[in-house]
Amino acid sequence: MPGRMEIAKSAATKLERASDALRSLPVLVGFDGFIDSIIHAVEKRQSLGPDGYTAFRTIDQFSKRVAAAAGKSANIELVVKEDRFGGNGPLMAGAMGCAGASVTYVGAVGAHDKPRMLHPIYDGFSKVCCEVIPVAPPAHTDALEFDDGKIMLGRPKNVQLIGWESLASDLGRERLVSLFRNSVLIGIVNWVMMPGVESIWEGIRTEVFPGGRAESKRVFLDLADPTRRSDEDVRGAVRRIADLDVCVPVTLGLNLSEAQRVARVLGLGVLRVDSGPELGESVREGAGAIRDAAGVDCVVIHPREGAGAASAGGGSAWFDGPFTENPRLSTGAGDHFNAGFALGQLVKMDLDESLALGCATSGAYVRDAQSPSAERLKEFLLRLPGPDRA
């Protein structure tokens, strides 16, 4: 079997060869949109200047401060380091566009006073997409960042009214169906915050591809942290995803905690390893078990240490990722993994190469705090950092 660096080099070569083809492969991504405030939670103040503080380094430290306020009160200062465009869809679409894909984005990226006009915070995003179609103003997320993860505090009202019928009303049904039908890859993310997503799945099934399985197309789905949805909600979503897969091949993307939740809901005794040398095998086997039980074409699972996947035509694989203990930015890392993996599938990479490209896209992003270009991705793959060092 090829080694880690051999797989990474092969992915870099295939990405370079596919650069011209990418521009002729239309991608459609939707449908959320957020303004993300990147925030530090202040532990101590040394001065009242902009940088005169020490932030909480870990979620555990922060949680202990919050827990100590039970029965009392607490006033925790939050420092907004940056406002940037966000949302699972825009982050995935922007990463694919930066890597050279021909992306159309439809979603909640409009101005608050004129929701059919682009919000100024998305100006840069629009430049890496072929077309951006606003249908609502963005929602908002306060992203509290720590060295060991992030806490996302979302205010999703603006994205919760988007569904198949609202899109048909905004775009016209003929145009909406055409956008879907003419796309080789369709990315639909953030099921957890958008009750209308299931109606979009159903619209694809009944109106876009009603006459048999569109084998040349692919849909990429991400549930986006279903912890606050009930087991029955998750079980119902999986059933509807299986129905969609009858019409078009589906890839279901999950992080480790999401995969563990889905496995539990499906009654699978897998994914019981959270870290360590057995993690890769656990994730690889877990992806296969979920794929079989859910009845979808491909399942990919991405913990921080790497990624594993199982597909109908490519068996299963695990790839050790370029994990770093000191990311410059972690919010959006999973969306960038999704973009890289979906990009690999788009250009017909092998399963392990798609995993490598997903890990490289996420790895470059958290180090650079920006979406990587195709050149940056190739460079990163050819000099892929080890799994145990920054």
C-alpha cells in the first residue's frame, strides 16, 4: 500500500492536472450565511489597551470560570478580534473557489436592508465564486476560540426560513431546477440550523432528478453538529438522505462527535475510540458501518488528527492529517476539509487522495488563517507536515 507522502504527492499531481478541467465543472453550494465574530474570552487584564489581556487558553479553563458563577453571577469580557464572513456553505464554497473550482453560491449573504443585494462582508468571497446569489441577510455567530477548540454561539434566525419553496419563489422554479441539474457537485450544509434543508433534499429528489439515478452527479451533505436535535430528528434525516441517494450519489461528511452521534442513533457499536494509535482504524471501520447502515454512497469522518472514509466503489481508507497544536484560526477548519475532500471527488481522485486533499485544505487554512489557493495546496501536499508536529 502507498505511504502517506506518496498519497499526498499523488493528490498534488492530480490536482495540478485537473486545474483546467475544474473550470468546466460547475459546482453549486448553499444555503446558509453568517457573519462570524472571532472572539477571545478574557481571563485577566494587565492593562486597558487593546492587547492588554490574557485570554482563556482552553475550553476547560473557560468552563470552570462559568461553572463557578452558578448561584452567583459573572461578567466575562469578550474581545472581538475580527468580523469575517462565515456560514458552513460560504466557507466551503469559498475554499473550493480559491482552489480553482467553478462555484455558484446561493444563500443568506444579502445586505440586512436589501437582502437581494450582496452584504459588503462577502465582497471578497464573491470574487472567488463564479456567481453569488443572495436570498436573505446573514445570521450571526460568536465564535469563542481556544487553543483546544471553539465554542460557537449562533443566532440563526435569518437562515431558518430558507427552503425549497422559498428558493423557488426567489429564483423562479425553472431557474432553481436548472441550477441544480446543471451542477456536477451540489454542496448542502448546516442541516442542524436550517429546517428547510430537508425540503431542498426532497426538491432535488422529486424535481431535479426524478427519472433515475444521476450517476455523473454528486451531492455533499454536512449535518453540522446535531447535538441539539433529537434522536428521531437525526434518524429521520438519515432516512431522507438514503432516499436522496437513490436519485444521486451522496457523500455524508461528519466530524468525530457527529459520527459518534449518528452511529449511536443507528444502533452501531463503533467509533468508541477518541484518540491514540487506534483512532485511524476505528474511524475507517466506523465510516464503513455508517455507510452500510445509512445506505449512502460515501461517508467521510474527520477528527482533528486526520480523516477516514468508506465509499461504495473505493473501499475504505484513513489518512493521518497535518495536525497542529497552534492553529492561527480554527473556525471553519471542518468546512475547509469538506471543500478539499469534495474537490478530490470532483476530479475523480482515489479515496485516500481525496482524504489527503481534505486534510491539506484544512491544514493550510488553520496555519494561514485564509483559504489556500491551488498552488498553496500543491506546496502543502508536497511538504506535508507530520501528524505529530506543527
